[in-house]
Amino acid sequence: MNNTLTEFKNLVGTKFEMYNSLFTSLPFQRIEKTGILLSLFLLHSEDGFQNEKSPSEIVESFFLQYTNYRNEKDQADLLFRFIQYSERQVVLFDALEDAAFASIHDMNGLGTLKQLQTEVIKKQTHKELAEKLKEFSVRLVLTAHPNQFYPSEVLGIIHDLAKALHGNDTILVNTYLQQLGKTPFFKKKKPTPYDEAVNLMWFLENVFYHSAADILLFLKNAFPGTISETHQLIRMGFWPGGDRDGNPFVTADTTLRVAAELKESIIRSYYRDVRELKRRLTFKGVDSLIGHLERRLYESLFTAGQKDDVAKEEIVTAVKEIRAILIADHGSLFLEKVDKLLIKVNLFGLFFASVDIRQDSSAHEMLILQLSEKSQVLPNNFGQLPDHEKIEALEQAGEVPIGEFADEDAFATIRAIKRIQQNNGQEGCHRYIISHTTSAFDLMAVYGLFIMAGWKKENLTVDFVPLFETIGDLRNAPSVMTVYTRIIRTGSI
């Protein structure tokens, strides 16, 4: 532990002090020497606190003693620059931690894939691992409310800065710090839910796209025969653009746009990989195949109005054909790169991450009461019926004519799910999360709305996911799920 702490101080703490000294003299927006003034402000504040001065007295005396700023606007502007500067210090520290991670942590120790490989070989438990992986899966969900949210431009700088720090490239680090000093951390307009979703996709393209494939490729090579194309060990969920619980700005149109952007993002990622592969696969028999795949991906990305979009199966077939030729005719040269692409396509399809829909149970109940009052699909006295009769009425409800209640987001969203599945594949949007579920009726309400929105019972390719969010609801959860499961399977309470 002491060695780890010493290593952390050397690789993170000491380097932070060194690079922060570069930071202090950077031209920061329109105020020079922001870092130096901030250091003085820190010392002045500590002294003022020791002398029991009030915050306003400390700030006022600082401006009088160390600056020429006398009007309120200039003073507020400098304080704001202090906040911006501190934000960038946090980014520098984050980048140093990222760069030092592999040196500070044991990358072959407990909980790592290398340690798993050692244990399996040592204990000869290959069969047990293969059986376990048949039923094991991890679902990583990017939520709509991240605790730390940088704009994609800043995330890119952090990524590049960490690489430069890892290589001890001081000149490049200084350049990135200057870029960081001039790059805004916020926009003048509040980001829309779509903007937030697009920003969060940075992590999909730059982190999960690569790391998930690396993990699966390691398992495939270390334990042949344990990784199946049909059962994916890793799946990505995505709440931005689908989570409308408490966010009135998320609409069906938002969900459709986010799903379309996710599809474009994953095709763009495949296109980059294929472009790189094309530089390596210059052999007879594979050069034409990789060139054709590149054109198909290009057409799907950049040809306006393209109806013949590339399909997942088309990509898989092309990559498998290339793979077979490499093995048969070219000594498996660059086979691992092809295998990694195949893993990515099987893992992410054309959806990249599944857009999860989330809505509060009360919103469904309100819509159903409107339907009972203004349409013929439910009894007029629906609101006065006991739960078991409400459930029976929902089971017998027919489809609401497409023009009626067209402005209701719940209906528009349910219909949007079908469109997303058609465009991105079934996994593109197949989970409907119901917040504040308290009874079987809350689940059946959503089921009934899907039927009324035009889904057929036999083709309902959506999972309804109840959230039991209070202690009482959790205690009641087993009975709720028992009743719901019985209704779905048998059609009776």
C-alpha cells in the first residue's frame, strides 16, 4: 500500500505540481495570469480566515491589495475565471490519473482477466468457465444524469492529454493545456436532451467500442470455444433520449433522433475500422471484399436518401468471408484485426446501445383515464373499477385509431419503438422501464397501451421493467410480479 501511495504521489501529485506551474502562466480567455492571481487569492483567503474576516471582507481586500479591478463587473469576471481555472486543474488531475492507472494498479492482479486466465489454467476449470459464460452477461447503462459531464470537445482533450502525459511529452502537454485554457466548458444555450445524448455518445465511440471488443477478444483467444456469437457477454444500455421520467423535454421525436444518431455513430465507427483494415488487407481475394464493404458503409453514412442501408448480416457475412480467405490463402495475416471487427459487429449491431424508455406509472394512468373518457376502447367508468376489472378491460381493449390521441407522447413513443426496431434492429429499443411501480395494474397499463397503440400480442418484442422504488413497493414486488406473470402467460388473474 505504501509503495502504491508513493507511486501515486510521484506519477500524479508531483507531475501535477510540475504541469500546474505551466498552467499558471497560460493566457486564460481575456485575463492574463489567472493561475497566479488564484494562488494569491488562496493564500489571502487562508490568512483572512485565520484572522476571522468575513467572506465579503476577504474578497474586497483581495481586489484592493492585488488587482486594479474596482467595478463589480470586472471583479465578478475574475472570480468566474477562477472557477473556470479550477475546473481545468481538475481536468489536468483526471488526465494524470488516467495516464498513471496502469502503473499504480496491478493489471494482472485480483479481479483482472489475466488473473482469471491464471486461475482457470491452474485449476483446469475450462469447462466450468464455458458453462458459466453461457448464462453470464453484463449490461452497462449510460444514464441521463451523469455525475460528471464534460462537453465532447473537453473529453477529447482529456483523452489526448492523458496520452501525452503518459509519454512525458512536455511540449505536447503544454499545447493541450493552452487548448484547454481557451476551450469553453459550457455553452450559452442550455443543451437539449438530444445534445446531452450526443455528448454522452463520446464514451461509446471512444471507450466502450474499443474496450468491450478487447475484453471479448482476450476471452476468445485465452479460452477458445467459450465465446458465442449468439450470446453476448456485454450489452450497452442508453437512457438519454429515452428517459422522460421527470423530464418533459424528452419526446418521441427526441427518442427517434437519438436512435438514428446511435446507428450513424456505430456505422461511422465500423467505417473507420474498415478504412484502417483496407490499408493492411492488400492481398488478392480480400482487397476487393474490403473495398466493397467500405463503399457500402460510406453509402449508408453519406448518401442522402439512401434506401438500401447496409445491414448487420451483410457486414458479418463480408467480414467472415475475408476471415476465411486470410486463413486459407494468407497465413492468417492480420487475422486478429479482422476478428476484433467481427466481435464489434456482433456486439453492437446497428444499434450501438439500446435506448431504454422510462416513464412514471402515473403518466400511463392519466392517459388511460383520458382514453376511457374520450374513446370507445375502454369502459367510461374505468377509473371507478377495482384493479382486477381494470386489468380485464385492458386485456380486451382494441387498437386506438391512429389519428386519435396522436399528440400524446406516450402513444407516439410506443409507435416510435417499433420504428427504431425496424431501423436499428430489435435490440435498438426493447426495454420500457416503469418508474414507481406499485401494483400489477401499473405493468398491465403499459401492456394495454402497447396493444392500443397497434402492437400485436404475439409480436410484442419489448420487455416491461418495473422499478419498485419504496420499501413498501419492494416488499410487495414478489406478489406483483407473480400476478403479472400469470396474466401474461394464461390471460387470467
